Amino acid sequence: RVQPVESGGGSVQTGGSLTLSCAASGLTFVNYAMGWFRQAPGKEREVVSCISGSAIKILYSDSVKGRFTISRDNAKNTLYLQMNSLKPEDTAMYYCAADPDAYCSTSSWRRASEYEYWGQGTQVTVSS
């Protein structure tokens, strides 16, 4: 059974940093693009970043570009999200997701429906 599991969330002040992890078992990890999404209360789930299976292609939403860094360790089946210069508007539940299209398609990487497997989420709270 495929089950991504996120960890690393928490509460920080504005300007702080956090690193999220996502351990994905039950799948051939390198064959999947991996994405990070987030959802704030009362808002739609939005994509944060996508990394291709080989880590050659990386995409970020404009709201996090330059502050967040996505990476993966295929030997450990683990995805990461390094978040720096955090802002209160980054407060949300963060989810990792696996896309069987390994390439972070430019036309579809933002769509939640593109991703087949989802974790349960980890909460990030940024206070001002």
C-alpha cells in the first residue's frame, strides 16, 4: 500500500525556517514526480512545488520562489521542502503527493488531480 507520510511541521515566527519531509513507501519512488501542496483554512489546495523523478526538473509557485527549496533522496524514498523566510501567509496544512508521470508536466503540475497518492499532511503555522 502506497502511503506518503509527512513530518517536520510546526510553529515558527515570521522569518523563521522549517524543513518538511515526506517518506513514501510502497512505490518505485524514482518513477514518480513528487509535489508539495498546501491548504489554508477556507482556501483551495494550492501547489507549492514539484520535482521530477530524476530531480532534473523543479517547479515552484510564484508565492514561494526564492524562499522554498524542494529536493529528494531517491535512495531513501524521501522528499523534502526547505522553507526559509517564512511569512504568516505560508500558514497552512502541507501535503506531499506522488504523480505517476515522473516529469512535472508544465501543463498539469499545478492540478491536484494529477497526483495519485497523498499524505495526511503536516501543519505549518507562522506567527507575526
